[in-house]
Amino acid sequence: MEIRKALPRDADDLVRLRAIMLEQVIGGPPAEADLRVLRDFFTRWVYDDPLCLVAEEGGEVLGCIAASFYNHFPSPKNPSGMQAEIHNFAVYEHHRGKGIGKTLFVRILRECRDRDVGRISLYATAMGRPIYESFGFSSEVIVCPEMRLYYRDLVELDLA
């Protein structure tokens, strides 16, 4: 098995693997409109940022994992200020239980270490939680809850 950077030829697999991951998050398969958005994204994506790795064997993609890296101001828990968010981690069901997920996860953690990342975050599904915990990830109670504004709402704001 080879772990390599994703390439444009992997677009169809990346759409399917993202749909598998999203199904775990939203509790059902993504709508066809959402799949079209994914296909469009992976068709025009330049395959550089975020970093996406795929596990491949015999020309077949088995799974993938991605990480977005960004600088933040330093803090007591993260003196480097460098942060990463791991996402889009999925392995095809018929390839699970073979260590593929663990291998992908180790490779992305090595990349984080090589980039001097001081904080790694991710959203854990029930399926993914055991592997994350096996590497020392834990849930963190945040005093200041995260707040979000999505694009669909941003475009409606009167910013005059």
C-alpha cells in the first residue's frame, strides 16, 4: 500500500469518500445537489491546499485523509501558533479493519509534526473517535464556545 498526495485522477474517489464521511456526520446520504457541489469542487481544486493524502494499492484508492494548516497568534497551549484541522478522513467499507485508517492517520500526524503544528483539531464521529483517542486526542471543553456564520447568511448581511 502506498500513501501519496491526492491527484486530479482521484476526484471521483474523493467525492465518494467525502460522501461516506458526511453520511456519518449528517445521519444519511448527502443530497444529490450536495454531491454536485463536491464533484464541482474536486474537478476544479488544485490539489495543493488543503493537503489530502490517499491510500492506494494496485491502482485502487482505499481511503483518504486531509489537513488544513494555518497560522494563528501564539497562546500558552500553542506557542508556535501553527494549527491544523484534520478532515475528510474515510476508508471504503470493504477495506476497513486492515490498518489503512491508522496508516493514513499516522502519516497526517507526521506531516503536522514536520510543520511544527502546536494544535490539531478535528470533528469526531462515533466511528472515528476510537482511533483519535488511541493517539491521545481528547474532547476539550471550551470556555468560549465557537460561533459560526455560514456563507449563505453572510451574503444576506447588510454590511453598509
